[in-house]
Amino acid sequence: MGSIDRYIFRTTLASFAVVLVSLTGVIWITQALRGIDLMTSQGQTILTFLGITSLVIPALVLIISPIALMIAVSHTLNKLATDSEIIVMNAAGFSPVRLFRPFLFATLVVALMVAFIAAYLAPEGLRRIKQWDAEITADVLTNVLQPGRFAQLDQNLTIRIRERLPGGLLKGIFIDDRRDPKERVSIVADHGTVVKNQDGSFLILEDGNLERFEVGKRDPALVAFGRYGFDMSKFNQSHDVTLGIRERYLWELMSPQESDPIYKQLPGQFRAELHDRFMSPIYPFAFAALTFAFLGAPRTTRQSRNFSIGGSILAVFGLRMAGFACSVLTVKSPTAALVQYLMLFAAIGISFWIILAGVVIEPPAGLIEALNRSNERILRLFRRPAVA
């Protein structure tokens, strides 16, 4: 790879990284706001909130990467054209195919990254989200104990908390325990926290009083404590996590077990997801080739590139929308997947033909004249009459 190739390669990947991080960050924030109830209503910490919401980032990168690459290729080509570098390289003997080579190397890097994310990283993140969510859902301390409500954990056990503060701190705890027929225990604590270890889950109460009423005794026993542990392990429910189709690794989609109940019920969705994973690394090549076919031809600074930019955006948008439609249809018809493959390879083939032939994609002359005449008529309508 020569110095020019390295320059274009670095510029493209740097632009790709900036666009990818920016778009992913914006979309991640909108997704993360949906899980804000983890902190407000379920009393989870900020680390738990960030941990769960960040696991969706690989799935977002999988969709955003081809679009970010298209924007990066457009930016790099516009930069080269604005500085007249494409004209100079063309005059020095660089053909459009030769100029496309560093972009192809950058696309290969993005495609390999997308392939790894599609095969392993994205489903790994999604299945960790499901497992983490199942643990939170099964935890009675974060779901049943709601501020201001009396929670009936057992037939003879009632717990109430006044409020839940950030960091998992519980304020104003009241426990009425009548599970032992020989005694009744009432506990009032100023605050408490949840501690989980290998022995189970415990509600650690601090600064409170314990009142025990024993059968056959007239007066209750009152004990003031600074710290008291209340075992809650038996109330935590365990749930088996059922992995969905998107949480399966690529090799699990390629050879699903015949006894899998989800595969028996939804074989079409397995097929559609498998083809989506296969086509994920192909989209960067299609988007990069289409963008270069519209913008890679040498032009002078007097020639407008607006039509080419708009055409590349429409072509990429149309190809991706058609891909989404084919993915939906693949659930019922395997032929739709074949159509999607043909569309992608046709877009790549036509783009390479345009690049090899050195075709400059420009609007027809008649269209430009019609637009100019329309603009002149609009200007005449708004032009003020001359004052005598």
C-alpha cells in the first residue's frame, strides 16, 4: 500500500469511526432512556443501568456500520474533490479503479468487524441482557418491595418500605413476621440495604427496634439494634432464560436442534435471521461501491456534485429499504432471500462497471435546463418592480 493509499485509508477509517461513534451514541441514548426505570422504580445502581443498556451497543453498531461507512466514503471523496486531489491523481495516471483500492481496503476492515459482531458479539450482548433482566425480574427485593406499599411475601410475612433512594438504599422499613406460631416479630428500621453473596440475599437493617411477642408471655421483648440481617433468599424466584432468535450465535442458527421448541414454532424467522447475518458483511461493500460510483469520478470544481450526492443517498436508502422488506418476506418465502442476494450483488456489479468504465453520473441536460427555467420564473415572481 503506497503513501496515497495509506492517506486515503486512514482518512476513511477515521471518518468512519467518528460517524459510527456519533450515530451510535445518539441512538444509544434514546434506547437507554427506556430503561431509566431500573434506577427509579427498581432501585438499581447507575453501574447496573449502564451495564445493561450498553450491552445493546453491538446490535446498534451492526446496523449503523454500513451507513457510517457510506458517510465516511462520501466525506473523503468530497474532501479529495474540494482540494482538487482527485483531478491531480487522475492526471498522474490514477484510474478510478486504482483510486477505489484504498476504499476497498477500508471496506474490508469494516466488513470483518461487522461479520464478527453479527456472528458472536451482538447475540452475546443480547443474551446477557436477557439473563440480567431475568435476574432482576426474579429478585423480589427490587420488584415486590415498592415504596409506600405493604408487600405480602408470605401468608404471615408483610414488609413495607417508605422510600427507595439511589444506590439501593431503603428508608423507613417495617417488617411483620408471624411465620412462627409461637411468636410474632415486628421490626422497624430507619434504613437498610440489600446484600447478595454466595449464601443468598439479605436485607441488612440499621438503626432500628425489634419487638418479639412470645406465646404465654404478657410483655413483649424489645431489642434496639444497630445492625440486623433479615434473610430473604427463600423469596427470590429462579427463572429459566429462554433465548430468542436474535440471541442465537451464527453457528446455532446454521444448525439448530430439531427438538428446539422455538425452531419448531418459527422456522421461517430462523431462516430470515440466518440470511440477515450472512448479508450483514456484504452491505458495506454494496454501500461503498455505490457511493464511489456516484462520487468517485474526477470532476472540476465548477461541476456540481449535489446531484451525485443525492443520487448516492437515494440508491443506498432504496437498497437498504428493499433489504428490510426482503428480510420480512423471507420468513414466509425462501425466494425473498435469493432476491436480496441478487440485489446486493447486482448493486456491487453495476457499481464496479461504472467505476471500470469511468462513467460520470450527472443529471440529463434537459433536466438541468428545466430546473434553471423554473428557478428563473420563481425569481421573476418575487422580483420587485423598478421604481420610476
